[in-house]
Amino acid sequence: MSQIVLTAVGDLTGNARLEKDPDLTVGAEDALVRMEVSPINPVDYLFSNGYYALQPTIPAVLGSEGVGRVIEVGSAADRSLAGKRVVVLSPYEQGVWGDTVVVPTRNIVVVPEDVDAQQLSMAVVNPVTAHLMLTKYVGLEPGDWVGQTLGNSAVARSVIALAKIAGLRTLSLVRSEKAAEEARAAGGDIVLVDGDDLGDRIVAALGGDKLRLVLDGAGGGVPGTLATALEFGGTVVSYSSPTGEPPAVPLGNLVFSELAVRGFWLTNWVRSAPRAEIEKVVGDLVDLVARGVLAVPVDSTYPLDRYEEAFARNASPDRAGKVLFTFPHA
Ligand SMILES: NC(=O)c1ccc[n+]([C@@H]2O[C@H](COP(=O)([O-])OP(=O)(O)OC[C@H]3O[C@@H](n4cnc5c(N)ncnc54)[C@H](OP(=O)(O)O)[C@@H]3O)[C@@H](O)[C@H]2O)c1
């Protein structure tokens, strides 16, 4: 048995180590889960650096989501979970980079056997985020435009796929022509590369239409430019910022167009939504994963003991897709 644990707050590289024979005490309402696959996500860096809403208690087990199988349940837990294949919800209420990990049963959802484990390991954090951001804030109708930053990210790919199903149109911003090709291949309706005259190019691409919703994971001036194309009373939803800067919505647009700026954090929904709603949302998204409608490219896979190589690959500029940990019993 081994797990990757954080030994001090700081970057994953240099502050993570493989721990053999970890404590796997199963609490009354916990499940012991034998992991199949788990991705490396941006939140893993936020958590290790102490920038996340949940702070590490050292040593902290790392890993934010994944798929595995319940091999034991606690004394007060639902016995029918034993043996079931599950995905893990709610980053850093537990860590999952271990061949076997302890997870509160409230943070697992049973999933089908016949779905690809790699895609299933990425079925929660980004797809659920995309689904909720598209449905919680604005009553969107077919034909409406949704703008977004980080247009080639896993979140954005889910936004594009779910928007298509709902008959919505997407305008996605990216940082390079390579990323633009990825976003177009994922089905983005309009994909623009950040740069000179971005505001004019957005207006021209929309051809007189307005955005109804902007989803921002980038922060800073780029979502602000996107926000200038919002309709009166339109909404910006901020869900992350690699630089720490909030979305800089120009004051004139904010005030005169009476825009709304909202924040989104997945964990708030996991903690507050009725169990039936969580199972329905995750179940519907897993179904789309099973049908190949939601899919994220996989760059590479690593066993847990090659975690340093996995982190290096994840930081590589030519990475194309997610880096995943796979577990030997998978
Ligand atoms: N609020 C929530 O509950 C929630 C839930 C899920 C995800 N998130 C956040 O959503 C973001 C995307 O996650 P993901 O898994 O989809 O990521 P991902 O697939 O790994 O993609 C990362 C994206 O970030 C861009 N990027 C990296 N560094 C950047 C920088 N300094 N400035 C601007 N863009 C930068 C990348 O662009 P290039 O390809 O051009 O480098 C790429 O588009 C993360 O920040 C994550 O923490 C938040």
C-alpha cells in the first residue's frame, strides 16, 4: 500500500513523497476505496501551495478526484456500497493518490462497470463545474451565446460539449494558435486567440449578438474584454485565476450595463445539494462520458512511484491533455 503525501506546504515538486503502509483506519461512515485512475488537476497545486479554500494538514494525502472500487465500508455506512465502482467527489475533503484510500461515503457516487476508467477518473470536477455554471446563474435558451476564457482547458471542453447539447453557442478565448486548434476540434463555435484588438474581434465574431454569460477561469483583463460583449444585466461567473487576479470588468460596463459578477466553487454544491440531485447530475454526466460526448485528451499515465516524472510531465509546455496516475490492480 502506498500514497503520495504532502510533507510541507509548497510546490508539489519537492514537497511530495511516497508513503508506504499508510494508516487506513476506516471510520464509521467511511469507505475504503481501491483506486483505479486519478488525474493531476490544477487544484492539486493550489492545495499543496496553501492557496485553496481547504488547507493541508501535514502530512496530507494528495489527489483531487478519481475512480476506484469500494473494498470495505465503515460500521454505520451503507453495506450495499461494498464492491461497487465509484467516483470520488469534493477535492481535498480527502486525498486519492493512493492505491487504497479512505473516503467518507458522502463523497462517493456509484458508477457503471463498463466505462473507460481514464475518462471516468475525470468525470466529476470539471464536468460538474461546467454543468452547474451553465445552469445555476442564467436561464439560458437555445441559440444564446456563452463566452469563456481558458478555452482549451478541461473545464472549457465540458462547457463546449454541454452547451452543444443545450443548443447554446460558445465563444472561447485561448492563449495560442495551438490551443485554438484544440478548442475548435472540441467543437467550439468561435475560438479567438488573445492579442491585439481582442474586443473588436469579439464584436465582429458575434455579428451583432451579445453574450448572456461569461465563464472565467483566467482572471485579469481578458475576461474584462469578454464582459464588454455581455448583454445588459449579463453575468460573469469567476471560477479560478492562475495569476490570482480577479476578472477586471471595466467599470463602465459593470455600472451602465448592470452586470453581475458571481463566484463558483464546486465544493459548496457538493456540501449543500440534496443527495438525489448529486447522484442525478453525476449520473447524467457519467452517461455522457460513457457515450464519448464528454472526453478529455490523456497526455500520459504514470504509476504512483513515478510521481516526480508525472509532475514534471504535467508542467511541461508540450503537454497535450491530462496526466493521470494509474494503479497496478486497475
Ligand atoms: N471553482 C471550482 O470549483 C473549480 C472547479 C474545477 C476547476 N476549477 C479551476 O479551473 C481551472 C481549469 O482547470 P482544468 O482542469 O480545466 O485545467 P487544464 O485542463 O489543466 O487547463 C489549464 C488551462 O489553464 C490555462 N493556463 C495555465 N496557466 C495560465 C496562466 N498563467 N494564465 C492564463 N491561462 C493559463 C491553460 O492554457 P494554455 O494551454 O495556453 O497553457 C489551460 O487553458 C483551474 O484553475 C482549476 O483550478 C475550478
